[in-house]
Amino acid sequence: MSDTGFQLHERLAADTVSLGQGPLSDVLLMNDSHWPWVLLVPRVADVREFYELPLAQQQQLLAESACLGRGMMTLFGGDKLNVAALGNMVPQLHLHHIVRFEGDPAWPGPVWGRVPAEPYGEAALAEISDKLQPLLAEISRLDG
């Protein structure tokens, strides 16, 4: 379901860790241990906005996003799920999924720019990656 010519934006590549792929999207963990924070990046070249995707890909991205969000809230038991597609710093279409907790370092405001990123240590990265694997398996089974 992906287009040839896709290349992950260098900023996303630098700030994230790959967790795997869904039928349409790369699934990336933001390397900031303050929040459970996962991105979906459709493997479609030169797309900046959701509406630029063909309808079938819009539906697929929405299905992947809903599955990811539901799964993250179940896994992490957050108070709120923030889903955003800003693109002000990175023009490539990507959807942030951030589990928020009342009393977290940025609550109730947005996470961007509130506290410096705190990268995962090796053990913590392995732990969250393992925790997310069943969810990634679920996403990979969505119709592609």
C-alpha cells in the first residue's frame, strides 16, 4: 500500500526508534521517556497533509491510528490520549500518539517544549519495545 520513493524525514529518523511497520505506516517510538509517545508515518512520498492521501490510504491510516491509540491507552492506562499531526517542524505527514497523565511534567498543556527530552536508557527502551510488540502485531494485521 506504500509508494516508492518514500524516505523518512531526517528529523524523525534522529528523534525516534523504529518499532516496526503497519500495512501503510512506519511505527516509531519518540525517544523521550517522559511519555509513551508513538508516531505513525505513512510510507507515501511527498505527502504533507492527511487529505492528500487517496481515500483508501486515509481509511488505512485512520484504522492504524485508532488501533494504536486504543492499544496504548490499554497498555499504559493514561488519563488522555493526545493525537496530533502538526508538521510545523517536520513537513512529512506523521501522527503523534501521546499517552498523557494528570500531573505529568506538561499537564494539562501540550508536551512540546515543556521539558527537555529524556532519551530511553537501553533497558527502558527494550522494556517499552517489548510491551508494544503485541500492539504492533495487531496493527500489522489490519487490512492493507
